Amino acid sequence: MRRFMTIFKMDFSNLFKNPVLVGYNSAFAGLLILILGYLCGGDYADSNTAYQYYTVSLIIYGMLNGAMTASNCFMERDIKRANLRIIYSPAGGFSVYFSKMTASFLFNYILHSLLLVILCPLLHVSLGSNPVFFILLMAPVEFAAAALGIFFCCVFHCEETTSTLLSTVISLLCVLGGTFFSLDGMGSLMAFATKISPVKWLNEAFFTLSCDNSYQYFWPVFITASVLSVLLTLGCGLFFRTEDYI
């Protein structure tokens, strides 16, 4: 455990030393919410509704993009040599992927939570009558996204391939799920297509928490994301092969 904590601290520190990752998960995400909320304010009777919509939906988008943060943390070229030393140390191969998974999760979780703490009072955005449940539900989703990024790296053994696939899949699911605009008014076929995307159900869970103070989707999403995190972690153990990508 002590060896794992040493590796975890190093990975966690390296993430915060990367200005691109820090900026993408904080300043860029905040600016995107402000810009889209401002531009689309006229589409709603109350302009604050636009900020409410884009704050929640783009935080979900940011959480899912945590998969790419994890893939960068796991297979970035400068990290490979350090990974090789860890694998042949007493810590073993498990520490390579699990430490980066947990470090990426905590990195994204902290930045996204801080972003909400800053933006919600500024934009008059509500996270519900008990914001703790909103923040709590973010945790398994963030971890599942980080586990997905590491899992893709273990399967495809290449950061570039992993990032391209993750970016394409996540963007497509978010468009279908209504992250950038709602598809419900575009006909029955598009309304049905949105239900295919798991992002649609993430949106339902977080919006019902923040806008309706309803916990209807809280436990289904929390349990599903937690189970998915465990399965993806086990999958990393099955596909992790040192000789393929280190």
C-alpha cells in the first residue's frame, strides 16, 4: 500500500503540473459554459435557464472527457520509461494502471467540483436543494470515465488511437444525449435516438437532481457507474501487457 501511495502521489502531482490538462478541465470548461449560456440566453424565457442548462450538461461532458485525461496520464511518452521501472519494481504492474486511474479521477473530480463552486453563485445556477447529492453522484461517473480511458489504452496500446476513438465516441454520445442542444423537438426518430445514448440518462439524473430535487435516477446511475468502474478495472488487468506498449 505504501508503494502504491508513492506512485499515486507522483501521478497526481504530474497531472497538476500539466498546464494543458489543468486549463482544459477548468478555464476552458468555464469559458465554454459562459459563452454558450450567453449566446443561447435568448432561446429561453429566463436567460438564467440557459446557464443552468449548459452548466449541468457541459459538466457532464467534462466528466466524460476525463477518459482522455486518463489516457494521457497513462501513455504519454514521457511517462513510459517511469512506468517500465515501476513494473519491474516490487509494486508490480497493477500499480501502473490503477494509480493513474485513481489520480486522473481525483484530478478531474477536484477541478470540476471547484468549477461548480465558482460558477453556481456567479451564474445563479442551482444544484438542487441538497448540492451534496449532485457532487456525490459525480464521483462514480468521474471514476468510470477514468477507468474507460485506461481500459482503452490497455486494449489499443496507443495513446493517439485511444484519444481519437474516445473523442469521437464521447462527442457522438453527447450530441445524441442533448449536451449541446436538445434533439427532442426534431421528430420522433431523433427523440428515440437520444434514448440510445447513456448521456441522455446522465442528463436526466443530474437535471432531476438540480432542477426538480428528485432522486429518481440517483441510485440507478450511481450503482451502474460504480459497477462499470469495477468491470473496467478488472478489464484493465486482463488486457494489461507490458511488452505491447511500454
